[in-house]
Amino acid sequence: MLNRIFTKSFLTDICICNIFVPKRLAGHSKWANIRHIKGAKDAEKARVFTKLGRQIKVAFQEGGSADPKRNLQLSQVLEQAKRMNMPTATVQSILKSCESDKSQNKKYLLEIKGPGSCFILCELYTNQLHISKMAISTILKKHQSKFSEGGGLHLFDEKGRIEAEHQSMINKSQGEILELATDHAIESGAEDVTVIENNLLQFTCGKTNLTRVVTELEKIGYKVNSAEIEYVPLKLQDLQDFELDHCQKLYEKLENLPEVVRLVDNIA
């Protein structure tokens, strides 16, 4: 149950899921700021659409249907594509190609021990895992990192994460926003909510409830900017400034690989 009593410690040491860990959203840590700024500069639609295309194909393969009503995973990816303004014609073309696609791209999750003993989960969509791992291994060796088989996954939990904004909260204080958003979280079935900045909020829910929570938030009047199932860290790892620099360079190299769709870390 989502606790409606928010103390000072809750506001400054809140979790991003239903597990309490230090808050590290944009504007609240050096690493979050680095990633937040880079994300704003990295709005390269071609690359984003390529990764979404891979996700659509894998969702089709894993769900066994091109009908979003019968394939929840596909439905969630298509919603994300819609929010990213991916052309409908492009989406339909990808779905049509799935029927004849023999490449059989699959989803893989690689565990990486990064600089300063942080852990990074690297999600891939590929039909050539061995070749992809070789390319990634070369990058890791150059950035004080290595594969960590079975060493990092237990440090994360899968949750639905929704970033949304509500116009009525623009001129309210953070306390007022959080109080109102808490009521909305309870009403929509979310487990937790945090303020990212201004009127931008992050709701967290169980991974099987993502679609329902999004629908309920939209009914309340929220504009949903993103909604995904993600791995969230149970405990965060503090890094020195030079280690953060190494991580930033590592991220840049990994994100340039077309088969890398998502990177998740436990960096404070």
C-alpha cells in the first residue's frame, strides 16, 4: 500500500519503487544530472526509432501476435512508439515484416560490473548474441568494466515506471504537488510517486499493472510522456567523480551499438 503520510525523510530519501533507496532523479545527483542533460541532447529520432523497431519485433515474437489486444508486451511498446511520434506507416511496416522475418531477434540481459563496483544491466535485441557480446566486451575492457554473470541482477527489481505531467500543478509547491499526486497514485493503482521537477512526476507500479495505471492517470488528466517496464535498483552505489566520468564514456559507447536498447544502473 502506498503510504499517504509523507515525512521530511520520505521527501529526501525516497525510493523510486516500493523499496526505500536514496532519491536520485534529475536535479538530485551528479550522475542523474549527467544522464538528464545527455538525454536532452540525444534526441536522435533515427536511433530511437531503430531501437523501438527492435522492441516491436521482439514483442511480436515473444507474444505470438500482432494484435495489441492479445499481446500486452506489444501493446506497451506501441504506446511508447506513439508517444515518441513514431510514424504510423513505419510501425505498420515493421509489424508486417514480422510475419516474414527469419532473423529471430531475441531479448537478452547482460550484467556488467562497471567503474567503482557499480552494476549495469544491458538489454539487447539481437540474433547474434556472441558477436554482440564480443563487441561489448571490447568496450568494457577499455572502461574499467567487465561482465558479471549472475552478480548484479539480484540488485534490481522489475517495475512499471510512468513519467507524466498535469497542467493544474504548474504553480503549486512541491509539497502540494506531492500531496495531490499521492491521491492520484492511490486512485490509479500506482505503488509510489515522486516529483522529478516542476509538474513532472514519476509513478511506479507493478509491472503487470502498467497499462491500467496509465489509462487511469490519463482519465485524471495527466499527459503521459513515457511508460515502460524497467529494472529499478534496490540499493545505490556511490562513485567518485572520476568514476562517474568513466561511466559516462562507457554509456556513450554502449548506446551507440544499435542492438543495445536499454541501460540500467545502480549509481547514486
